[in-house]
Amino acid sequence: MKIVVDAMGGDHAPDEIVKGAVCALSEDKELKIVLTGDEAKISPVLAGLSYDKSRLEVVHCTEVITNDDAPTLAIRQKKDSSLVVALKLLKEDEEVQGFVSAGSTGAVLTGALLRVGRIRGISRPAVCPVLPTAKGGKVLIIDAGANAECKSVNLCHFALMGTAYAKAMGVENPRVGLVTNGTEDHKGDPLHQEAHELLKTLPGINFVGNVEGRDIMSGNIEVAVCDGFSGNIALKTTEGTALAVMQIIKDNIKASFWAKVGYALFMKKAFKNIKRVMDYSKYGGAVLMGIEKVVVKSHGSSKSESICASILQAKDAAKSGLTQTIKTMLENVDLEVGGEV
């Protein structure tokens, strides 16, 4: 299986992207990677690394899409950019089963739609990151930013795609919660009330009802369904809270001699485990659900470890047959919900 990687996307491209790709090759001996980007910048990084050259290919590109570019215009005009060339390979090469980029979120979303295509029957694609839970499991937030305004049919499709992804991750019967401002059935605005009623009868969905923001990482659900506006705020707040809590702990340990002693003697291992669990970069990127092939959007500030995790995430999602699972689930959905809008 090949995964194509946009080597020029992200704040630390191409160095950290290339290092992450080489790391993924060492983690999975059956993996092949194609790097798209400026060969003159990629080659010096590869020269300092040890890797299986038979499993890594560089496709030279002369252009780069940046965060300053208008996404739709850039996708149409910068045809030799690392992003567009990578998506072209994803679309046309049967051996290429997944794509990873830490570049412009808007450009990745737009490019995936225009160049690869949407799964027929899915009303809108959705961004789906993975977060740890208090019980040691994982929870998917869908949507986390692709659709600021939604209809109830979109939220139903998000629930369906989130369920398919959770199953691909090994959860037999994922619990799906609709994130709103209260757990009672009548809570939320008309959009969420209508979505709630649809989700209760949607085939193949283990809908457990409304959940509040504090429940997302409780471990009581595996899929948190959100409109993109709320989901993005929830995701960014969670990330910011995790960083703030770790900083507060660090500052308090440094504040006194006895705190330092207690940390060194008794708590060092525990805090390292907490930091490891809360480090979202270890969980890879966010899968763009609803596209014909697997697309993973990594955080723009991703370092090599996160890129490596994203590549392995893309490979595992493709190997599990995620796209086909979504299509199969759609076949059992009522046309009123499954139709395009």
C-alpha cells in the first residue's frame, strides 16, 4: 500500500514532514510512501536519514499552496503544487490508498472535494480528529470544522461516518452522542432537536442521546456528533485546556523545593503518563470523512512524530476498508436521510 504525503505543507515543511515519513517506513515494513514537493529541498533532508530507498519515492513539484492562498483559486491555478499533485496521484493511482498533509486546511478540504471526489450519498464531508478519553479509550469528534452551518441530514451523515470510522478502529458497537447544551431530548436549537429525532431511528447507529461538552472525553461515547462550528470550538478548547493544565502542574512543581522532591520521588512517572495520554499529536491527524479515498489533515504545526502517526493512521484507515464501510452503511439508510442536499 502506498500513502502519498504533501512534503511542502505545514509550518515545519519539508524537514519534519520528511523525517515523519521516514519514521513511518521504519514503523511499518509493508508501507510505501510518495513525497510530493521541491526535490531540491527534500533531498538534503533525506541524505541525512537512513531508510529503505525502495519504499520511498519523491515526485518533484514546482509550486506550493500556502495559508495565504485562496483555497479554490489555488487548487485550480497551482496545478504543479505539492498538494494538487499529491491529490492527483491519490485519485488516479490505484496503489495509492491514502493522503496526508499538514498544509492549509481550506486547500486540503477543497482539493479533496474537487480532485478526489465525495462519496455518493454523503451530503457533506466532515473533519474527524481522535481524542483520548478518561477511561483509556478514544473518542471521535465529527465535524470539527469543515461545516460551520449544518442541516439535520448533515449531522446524521456525520453520525454514520463516525460510526464507520470507530468500527474501523476496532469498536464493535460505537456509542454515538449528539453534542448540544443539555442531555434532555428537547434540548438544543431546532437543528439539533430535528437531528435528535432522526438519529433515534437511523439504522446502524447506536445513538445514546444528547451529550454536553464535558461528556466528550468522559469515555461514555465513542463518537461525538457536532456541527463544524461547535466541534471546532470543542476541539480547540480541549487542546488549549490540556496545554494549560500541564503548564499549571509544571509551574507548581517548580514553585517549591518540597514539590520538586515529591515529584522526583513519587510522581514523575505518573505525570509522564498523563502527558503521554494528553498529547494529541500522538493520535495523528483528522480524517476528512466522506471522500472517495482516505485523506488525513495533520495539524499545521506538526513535527515528525505527529506526521508519522498521521501516515500510519491513513494506512490503517485504508486497510480497514473505511470508505467501503461508509458506502455499505449508506445502503441501509432511508433515502430522505441518505440523499444528497
